[in-house]
Amino acid sequence: MAPIVSIVIPLYNAGRFIGEALGSLVRQTMDDWECVVIDDGSTDGGHRAVEDFARGERRVRLVRQANAGQSAARNRGIDLTSGRFLVFLDNDDLLTPRALERLVVEAERDGAGAAHGGAAWIDESGADLGWSFEPTAPRVGLNELLAHGRFNTCSQMIARERLGGDRFRSRFDGVEDHDLWLRLAARGVRWNAAGEVVCAYRLRATSDSRRFERIARTHDAVLREGFALARRSPPVGADASPARERAVLGRTALHYATAMALGDASGRFERSTGLLTSLGTSAPIHAADAATAAYWALPYADCRSPRVWTGPGMDAARLSRAAHRWWRALTEAGLAAEDLPARARRALAEQCVPAEEVARALVDGLAPGRAVVVLGLGRQSHWVVRELAARGVPCRARDHALPEGRSGHLAGCVRIEVDPIDAPFDAGATHVMTVGDDRAFLARLPARLSVRRWAEARAALVDRAEDRLSPFWNEDGQRRGAAA
């Protein structure tokens, strides 16, 4: 009888990590699985570690082939397995113990046939980098995937029936996963969120994913094809407009160019600016986009997580100065306005305050035992609802988009009750406003309600982040407000 899940692992010169990857499988709370490791022409003897492991674990087997690339190895693994669901685990990544159990539950929910979870970042030694991507929306489809990749390769599960005849394409190696997800989503596949971390993603300096210039051009081609596919057969709700395509392509190119900039010892950044020009990036580059790229790409290029921006040590100083030099280079190349560095500094401080930190600050100040009502059910509310649930604090919600209320509404992967908008307000409750621009919402509230505001909490945290970073912006340590 076929197992419930097949795990496919392509192996190439990762002998020192493959044992950990396989070890994470035998610790699964769900044991109905098989794993095939496709040794793609390794030269480090890694296949012997798999052979040794398989002697004591009948669910693991090894297949060897001449080097053909990661996509070809995964595709062969698909064809050699029979499980109802497929998981693609890289040879240096790990699954958390409940990963298969949770992903199967979500993939089976509503007949979706696909699920994804969060991914924690670890360094080459396996140490936790203190950062994770976690699902913030109940499901992901084409509209979300056109913006950027929403989950790691190892953090998703797809039903074999949903995959059909689609396969990874070798010409897109490096971003072959995003290419496949886009094509599946264009056929209507949507991934339900598991609502927790299901894998550990290892950052390594020698990984193929760090060949930024090549991957930038490959990713550009994948996105262009994805938008064209979406326009030919657009599912409901997918914005594949030319304006959005230009914006997404520009932000993606900027991300890779920023990562390349960290390794440019010359300080001229000619290859990075040349990449932007060759990919048709439109000027002027906006400060928010430049800050977002710096926040993610500079630590990633350094095999670190964005946590370094606010952590101890000198990493924040080094990356801040690198960002400032890169932003000046963008202005000198005519790709950004002269005031980009000054504007991007504040925008980077805003990036350094993730939504979950704002949610924690809001919940930290709640009076014990007092009822909580969440106002607004947009993306930011998901973090507040999850933080409340994690602390065992019950809450209700109300939102003008749901005037009749709703029982069991899904917010941040947590189900809550939504009161009708015309229901009386509880004057004894604490109301947590999660809308960023909350002026219109506040104007509708009765007087003397206790309201904790997302906008106020976030502004205070951003000011604090900017104060932490401000000594590093310029080599002479100028403070915020001084001339750039």
C-alpha cells in the first residue's frame, strides 16, 4: 500500500548534513511516509551516509545518478515514489517533528490538496538564527505568489493528484520552486496555512542560492512568465496588470542587486547598478523599496537573519554603513533621487519593527482579566490575535467589512468570534485597534472606550529602532536629523 507522504531529497555534496535531514524524518509524529534520496553525482561520498542510515530505516532508500541538477533529481524522485502527498526536502534542511502531521491535516482541509507552514532560519552549524517566516494568511494562491515566494521549498506539501504532470524545470534552477508554484497556482491550486513552523532552512555561504546575479536573471524570467500565464487564464482575485508586473520585477531585481552590493569591495557597485539597468528597473527607486531590500538582502548575503539589525554586536553597524554607501551609489547612477539615503533610513527603521513586535507591545500592556476586543480584521490583526491566543487570552473582534458578524472567523490561523458592527460596545473591555490609518475607525467609536492603538505602538518602536541605528548611518556617526 502506498504511504501517505513521499519525501524527495536531492543530494549533492552535502554529506555532512544529510544525516541531520534524515534524522528529522524519523522523529516525525506521523510515521506513514517514504523517503527517496537522489544522489545527483556527488563527489564527497555523501551516498555512504545515506546507505548507512537506510540499513536501519526501511522507509529510506538511495538512488544514484549522474549529475543533472536539482530539478532533474527532484523530478526523478517524484516518479520513483507513490505517496499521496509530496514534500521536497533539501539535503541540508530539517523538518520539525509535527511537520508531516500538520501539513497533511491542512492539505486535506476543504479538499485543497496543498499546504504550507513556516520556516525557521539556522546557520551552517545548525544554530538558530532567531528568525522564522510564519504564515499570516489562511491560504496562498496565485495573487500572493505573483508578489514573491511565500514559502520555502521544504515547508510545503502538494498532493500528487494536484501536481499532475507538472514538474520542476531545470532551466530555472535556483528559483525552480517558485516557477512550479506559479504554474500550479495558475491551475487553481491554493495552499492552506498550517500556522506554525514546519522546517528549518539552513543558510550556507556555499549554497547555489547565493549566486545572486545569475539567480536575479533567472527569477526575472520566471516572474515574467508567471505574469503572462496569469493574464492568459486569470483566476479570480489575481492582479496580473502590467503596472504590478513592473513593480514586482523592479523590487525583485533590487533585492538581488542589494545582496550583490555587500560583497563589492570596490565601493563603486558597478555590477549591482548594471544589473538593475539591464533588467529594466525603472527610476526613481522608492525609499521604501530600497529599505526593504536592505533589510532582507544584506543580512541574507551575510548568512544572517534580519535580527542582526536590532541585535547586539557590530553587525548592525557594518550593514548600516553598507546600506548607506549602496543608496548613495543608486543616486549617483541616476536610479534614485538625491534624498534617497535620508528617506530610506527612516524606512529601514520601520522595517526593523516587525508586525509581531508591535503585537507583543500591544498585548504586553493589557490589564489582566479584562475582556479584549480586536478592532479591524486586516493583516495586522492576525498578529494580535495570534499573540493573544499564544498567551491564552480570549478575544472577540469587530470589523466594518463584516457588518453582520461571523462565527469562527479565521484570523491569523486562529478562529475567533466577530460581533456585528452595530452590537453595543463593552465599555469595560480593552479595545485593540489594529488598523494602521485608524482615524475613520476611531471617529465611529463611542467616547471613553479604552483603546490601544497599533499606530501609536508602532511609531514608538520605530523611533526606538531609528535611535539604535542612527550612529551607524555615516562614517562620522552623525545622529538623526543631521545633514546626510
